[in-house]
Amino acid sequence: MRHKELGMRNGAGRRVWGRLLLLAFMGLALWGCGLLPTEPASVLPTKAPTAVLPTIVIEPSSLPPSTPTTPATAVPATIPPTFTAVPSATPILTSPPPPPVSMQTFGESVEGRSLQAYQFGNGPDQIVFVGGIHGGYEWNTILLAYRAIDYFTANPDKIPSSVTLHIIPSLNPDGQFLATARDGRFSPLDVAANSFPGRFNANNVDLNRNWDCNWQETAVWRDQTISGGPFPFSEPENVALRDFLLPLNPIAVVFWHSAANGVFAASCPDLYWPSYTLASIYGVAAEYPVYESFDSYQVTGDAGDWLALQNIPAISVELVTHESMDWIQNLGGMLAVLNQYNFIER
Ligand SMILES: [Zn+2]
């Protein structure tokens, strides 16, 4: 029994030692393969990334030759411009701002000369200044209009944002040519000694007697008999201006004349009060006398009067002489109308 017990004890002890040796060899084998930690677990995270980064990221030689080296520049180039995200203020996706001045031809005279209108600003309220309805006889109103065109071209900031200003320098270019032998701009030195024939258009009609308010074929200027045309709007210059103005529905139309020294409101048949308000704004600023109507002699077929009939405020501004532009005065009047248009109720 003792041998068996001793034998059994000796056999069991060999098995225990054998197992311990086997575990020791397995541990050495795993350590040798690097599968067992050699350092505390707390430092593993900082060691692991540095050990794997080089094999994951950096293989530049494996990139396709056509791949751009800087993706940031390549991405926008592949996106259509219409989908490029840009700030709303960037002009790429917004309409370009309107130029400070543009010119359009809105008709032709009897002799085929173009009728031109210069436009400033892009606001909804339309204001129109008209020079030269009486042609070369009132040539200083044409020079005043060109001076105004130059002024607002150089000073577009003077146009309120809600206003579009139109300046027609010469509504009767045939009459201008008759008196100055010039189309477009001219010098006072170009004006003929007798400029009176240039008051009328090439049909010898007074363009400010040809509108359809109290129209008469036989009209008067001072003590002279003149032509109002065979019928209202018989003249192409007036047809063109009428068709230019009606779609605009302007809040103010100013006709420059010379030389009666005053601002005259429109009436057809009675005084149109918005027109008188406009006359007051312009006249006070320009230091011209302001009148409800022109009474020196009967005016039939007047342009401003017909506009009053259309509910469009209009005035006639008469310069002091036939030579001076009264520039400072009229600049004051123009700026007053541009900035006080909202006071005109109709
Ligand atoms: Zn006139």
C-alpha cells in the first residue's frame, strides 16, 4: 500500500512539474512571437499608432500620375461655376450693377435724326427732363441738358436709389441742326445769328403746339401765327416722346424752355395741382418765379398740359435768357426734384 501511495505521489508530482514546464515553454514561445505585452497596458495606446502609421498612409509612389498633388485646388475646378458656393455679394452669381449712364434711341425726327434719352440710376420712380423741344431757337436748353448729362455721369451718387432719371437733350434735332449746323453737342459759337427758324421741326410745326389738349391747327407765338400741325400728334418727334413717356408713367416731367424766367405748372383744362407742387419744388430751389399757368398769350396743344390730362405732373421751366444755361439755378432745381419727388402726390 505504501509503495502504491508513494508511487502514486511520485507520479502525480512528475505530472505537475511537467505541466509547469509546458506552460513555461508556451510562454517563452508567445513572448518570442511578440504576442504578449512587454510593457504595462497603460502605455500601449501611445505606442500603437506610431507603430502602424507608416504602413497605412504614406505611399506616394502608388498614386495615379494624373491625381493632383493638392486636392483643395482640384475640387473647385471640377464643379460647374453655377454650383460654386460664393457669397451673395460676389458678382459671379448676381446681376452686374447697372452702369451709371446708358443711352437709348426712342425715335426719329422728320429728317431721320435720332431722338436720344440718357438714363441714370435704376429705381422705380421715373423722372424725365427734356431739352430742345423748341430746337435751335432755344439752344441754351439743349446745352443745359448736356451739362446735366455730364454732371450726373460724373456724380451718379446724386441719383436716389429709388429714382431713374431720363434726360432727353434735344427733342427737335432738325431745328437744332437748322440753327447750329451740328448734330449732337455743339458750341454757342455754332449758333446762327438768326436762330428763330430752328424753333420748328422740319415740317415747320411748333412741337409744343401739337399735343392733344386744346389743340388748334393754327396756333400763336407772341403775336405771330404758327403751325400746330394738321392734327394732334402729327409729328414723329411728339409721337416718339408720347410713346416713350406713357409706359414709364413718370412722377415728374420737366420741359426746359427759354426765355420767360419762371416755372409754369400744367393744366388741362384746369390747374393740375400735383404739377403746381412740382413747379414749386423746382422753382423755389432754382430761385425762379413760380406760376400756376402761362398767361402772356394763349398756348394750345402744350405738351405739359396733355401730360396733366394723363395724370402725369409736368412743368415748363423758362430760363432767364436765350443764351445762359442758369446752371447753378437749374442744378438746384433738378436735385430738389430728385430728392423731394416723394412729396408729390397725385
Ligand atoms: Zn420754348
